[in-house]
Amino acid sequence: MLTLILIYSGIVLIWAILSVIAIQQVYTYAYKTDTLSRSLTYIYIVVGILLVINGFRMLLGLNIDQLMQ
Amino acid sequence: MKDRLKPYRPTLHPGTRAFPGQSADEKVVFIIRKHWIVDFAILTTTFFAVFWPLILYFIVNLVWPIPHTVYIDAGIVIMHLYVLFALFWYYVKWIDHRLDLIIFTDRRMVDINQTRLFDRRISEANLAQIQDVNSGVKGFWPTMLHYGKLNIQTAGPEGNVFEMTYVRWPSLVASTIIELRDNYTKREHIPQSPSPTP
């Protein structure tokens, strides 16, 4: 179970790092002048966080013994 | 008369810097972005590309109810990761278009060209260096939705050409740029540079 959690967290961490880089560019070049960029970035962050949390919740609820059979 | 260039004019609080490298006394006059059709196309593609597993799951579940097993749950966890990365992929794709900007201040133009996430080119030219501005609208949808191509040629040893596609009201933008350059050269008492020879 711990291995699966670590793999999941590692993949999520890669996604988070890449997302921060992308969001940083929007923040630098469009945050103050473009409402659409700002709004879509907020939606992206919220949907991303919800997906990570729900995925993690489902992963913790998995019956590993049954999965490995 | 309706100001068709209104979407290009940013509303900024005094003292706010719109882009890195903007001087404190420099005023942003307008920012050229791509037409909303580009955002619409990317957002529609994103919706179907990202959420197709979810749509497929619901359709299949309606026809043949999917049994709740641990394998299905494991598949859903993997799908979460797929959706995360697909969302990221299309977000970056959208940024590539959205961050293609030409910023006009009261003294210069700054062209920000985003190609990929780690590939960005920034060029700038003084307003007095602008020599020729061309615009073109070609095709049914560009004519209907008023978007097209804009070319700005500047003077200098390299004779740079700043190019942007999907510009809203390109001919109006072109004439406004020329007006902006003329006002600047008059204000700063700069002699007009000759037009490029064909």
C-alpha cells in the first residue's frame, strides 16, 4: 500500500511542479491584464486539487489484498 | 461610436506593472491578444479530450451497469492521473496561444512569443522604428468573425517583422498602431523613418 501511495504522490508531485511553472508564466505575463487567464487558471488549480484529493481518497479505499489476488 | 479595440485596452491600477521590464512612468496603451475563437477551439478540444473517460464510463454504465470491483476502482484512480496530465497538457497548449502578446506602451512595443512551456521569445522596438503595418483577413470564418493576420515591420539592421495571427479587427489595429507611432514621433520631435522599399 505504501508503495502505491508513494508512486501516486510522486506522479502528483511531477504534475504540481510542472503546473507551478506554467502558472508562474501566466502570473508574470497575463495576471494583471487578462481576466480570462486569471479565471481559467483558478479553475485549473481548483479542478487539479480536487482531482488529486479524490484520487488519493480512492487510493486509500482500495482493497490491496483483493487487487493483488 | 463603439470602441472595437476596447478588449485590447487593459484597465490597470496606477503604478501596476503589466509586464516585466515596464518602467514606472511608462503607460500601457493596448495589448494585442488572439481572437476568442482560439480560446473557444482549445477549450472545446480540452473538454472532450480530458473528460472522454468520464463520458464513456457514464454511457457504458447506462447500457451495461458496471459492477463495483476493486479493479474498476484501481482503473478510476489511474484515470484521475490521466485527467490531471491531460488537463495540464491542454492548459499549456492554451498558454502557448494566450501568452502570445504584442504590448504597446506610450513609447515602445514589446512582442512576447510563447512557443512552448520552456520556449519564449521577447522582442521589443521603439515606436519610432515602426515602418510598415500590414493586415489581412482571408477565409469565411475570419471574415465573419473579424480576425486576421497582422504584420509590423520595423527599421533597423535586421529589419524585424513582428507577426501575429488571429488578431481581432486587424485593419483597425493596424491604423491605430500607425496613429500611435505618428503621435509618438510628433511628441518626441523624431523625423519619420522612410518606408521600406518594395
